[in-house]
Amino acid sequence: HLLPGQTEPVPSFDRAIFAHSAGEEWRDSPGFNTYFLRAAFPSIAVESRQDWQDRIAATYSAPSTAAPGKRTGKSKAWWFDTVMLTDRSAAHRGEECGPRTQRTASEAMLVVNRTLGKAWWEPVRRAVLRFAGVPQSTIALGLPAPASELDPEHAMFGKGLQMNDHKWAELEGWSGQIVVTYINRQGVRRHLVEEDHDRLVASLEELCSRRGWELNVVKAERLSKEEQLAVVSRTTFLVGVHGNGLTHLVMMPVTPITTIIELFYPTGFAHDYEWTSRQLGIKHYAVWNDTSMTYPDPKIIFPSYPEGFQGTQIPVYGPHVAKIIEERADSYKS
């Protein structure tokens, strides 16, 4: 893994083997799984269930019909110098993954996050953004800082970061500029009450106009992959209803105020983006209409899926979201 302060390079993966999935089963409809994988690791070989069965067949030594009890050839095995095994079902039997976060990586992160450098994700993020044609000046926004410069309750990183003692002000890239992006889901399943959506947009427009900040209101399904990454790579505040569009948080620049504001149906919660945000050192707020919570609030320790969670009548009080953004932005003084 990366040492504190290291951003690149890291060894690439030679191959990814999906031993229990057919070729089309690990792909997603928008095509981001393949796009991100090829962008981050352009030389990687991908094998699926059929390829794994080929490997099994190639090493199989059939019983001899002429000599009972013997085999027709020598036993064979494939040698991989270094292997990382990922088992979703095994992870879900752990306390952190199963009942709490449902994040497969969460069990492993419990072990490594005490020594994991803050920049552990930077090589992947940068590789994808370079592939997408994002300018280097944008890619360099928000270079990693020590955990002491982040919210200590949310950084979730340990002693390994203490050696990295440079300050945000000394890092190239981010100079305090603020970009707010709202992912508009009104045309797809799971979205806001229409009037609340309009009021949220109006609140964000008023805030950004008054403070001189940039505001993007985007429908991801109408943008190309490159256009989506161009927006999110500059975004410091990402707002949206719980949904796949928030996955883009992994491409955001990590600054002292980088924030995810996730809108839920009241009393509902899922760890998909909250847990991911924390592992990257990004602040996350869960919003129930006019109430917001952040880790480790006990109301959002365990997932909850009430009636209406997946619906089209999710309420939100726009001025409250705008207040979160403004107070969070003002909390950092360069």
C-alpha cells in the first residue's frame, strides 16, 4: 500500500479474475465498471467464469482407463506470484460489513486503516481522470493532507499519517475555490418531491450567487462519461438523493471541506456512500428533510429502509442544505 504522502506510482494489477461471474455479469448498464477498470489499469487482463473453467480443465489430470487408480498425466497448478482474494459472502459474515455497512471492503479496511496513507486512492483517481482528458491542473486539486488537518472524528486514519506533516496551504492545487454540484434525479426512480427539488435548486442558486461560488445542476444520464468526470473532478460539495450518481465521489478532490450531502427519505439510511466517503477522508451528511446527521450519530449507525425509501416523494428543505454547505465552507480558514 502507499506510504504517507505518496501519491504515485503503485504497481498495476496483471489480471482480475471473476471466477463466479460470466463476462457480462460484472459489467453495469452505464458502462462505468469497464471504463474505470481500463482507465485505471490499462494493461489488466480480465477473466470470467468461463476462463476460470478453462484453467481448471487445463490442469485436470483424467483417470487412466488402462491403469486403474492412476492418472493420464502429471498434476498441474497455476502459479500467481501475489494474489488478493475478495469474497463478498465471507465479508458479510463480519461484524463491520454484515450488520452495519454492507461494504465488502470494510472488513479489510478495519485492519489496514491504522497505517494506510491518506493518499492511498490518489493513483487510481488520477489515472482515471487523466484517461478522461481532465487537465492536470484540475487533477492536482486537493492533494492529500494529514489526518490532523481533517475532521478527526471522520478521517478514520491512524498513526501512519502522523509522519506526513505538511499543511494544506503548502500543497499545490486547491486554493479555496468552491464548486457545488447537485445531481438531479427527477427523471429517474427514487427522487425528490417536485416542489422540494425546485426549492433546493433555488436555495443553491441563491447561496452560490451570493457567495460567488460555482453551481452545477446536472442530470448524469444526459452527460458522457468524460463530461461527468470533468464536473466531479472539480466539485467540493456533491449533493444528491441516495443513488448511483453519488459513486462519483471517488473522483472528487479531497480538500479540507470536500463534502457529500446525501438526501434520504426520513428515517432511511444506507452506508453505500457514507462509508466510502469516510475511507477517503471526505465529510458526509445524511439529510432527512430539515435534519442532518453525520458519523458517528447513532441514528445512522445501522441501515434502514422505510416505506418510501425507493419512492418519488422524498422531501428536503432546500435552505437547510444550503446552510450545511455555507457553514461547512466557512469552517475552514486558510
